[in-house]
Amino acid sequence: MKIFRKYGKNSPSSDYLLGLVELFLEGTATAEQEAELYAYFSSPAGGDADSRLERYRPMFAWYAALPGERMAAAGRRKRAAAAWAVAASVAVLMAVAGFLALWTPSAADEAMELYAGSYVVRDGRRITDLRAIYPELRMAECLSDSLIAAAESAEFRAEDLERTLIEQAISHIDDSDLAATIRNELL
């Protein structure tokens, strides 16, 4: 038997085993201590068995008969450690998520993303450092925006001018039916 190997040819003392039973009943026995108790109570009772221990034999026989009970008792500490590890992981995950939710990129970060991959050629050298070329990129963007606005305005003025000329020309036509037909065709 496993228990007797630990103690040589002599069995452990009754007081020692009663101490293990007390730890077991309090739920603080280690897996090794529980294994000692299961080994002791699964062996046949001798004639000189301590009556204080023998009253626990049916209880340990019942525990031993439960499927997986020994493994469950031995794994309590592992499950508790795993639960703490999961709780700590969740806490870290929530802290990271909170940081990411509260962190907002600055305007400079957004500008750097917008101009990623841009470059300027100065004196035949290609410069890709966004911090160095950012003012020139902004100036080019403003120039582009103003050219687009001017083109849209000129386009509007050209359409407006064309409409005005057609209306003036139609206003000189005395035949109202002919003027209406030309207006419908041209405008």
C-alpha cells in the first residue's frame, strides 16, 4: 500500500490520520494528504484499528465510490488557480479595452495617416519624412482646393453666361411659339 511505503513497515499514527481527517473535513487537505486518507480507508480494517478512525471509513468509502471524486478533490486547487488566472486575464483585457476606448488619435496622427506614402523632391533628393514635408503637403493641398473651387465657380459662371445669352437671343424673337421651341431645345 502506498501509505505504508511512506512510513516503512509501521502504519501512521492514529493521531496523524485524525489530523488529516480534520484537514479533509475543513477542506484544507492537500491532494497528497487526501490520497493518504483514501489509501488508508480503502485497505481492510485490522483487528487493532482505532475506533476514532473507523467511524470515518463509510464516509471515505462513499467518497471513493463517487466517479471522479478523488480527481475532483485533487483538482480543487488547480481550478481555483485557474479561476484566479482567468479573473486576472479579464481584468487586464478590460483595462486594455478601456484604454483603447478612451484614447483618441490627435489631429497630427490623422494627418500623418492621410499623407502616408507622400514625398517631396528637393534638389533632386526624394524626402519621405512626413514631419519635414508636412508644411509643403498642406500648402499643395490648399492650392489644389482653391483650384478646384475656382474651376467649379468658372464652370458655374460659364453655364450661367450661356443661359443668359440664349435668353437674350430668344427675347428678340417675335414668334412666341418659335421662342418656346428654341428655349425647350437649348435649355
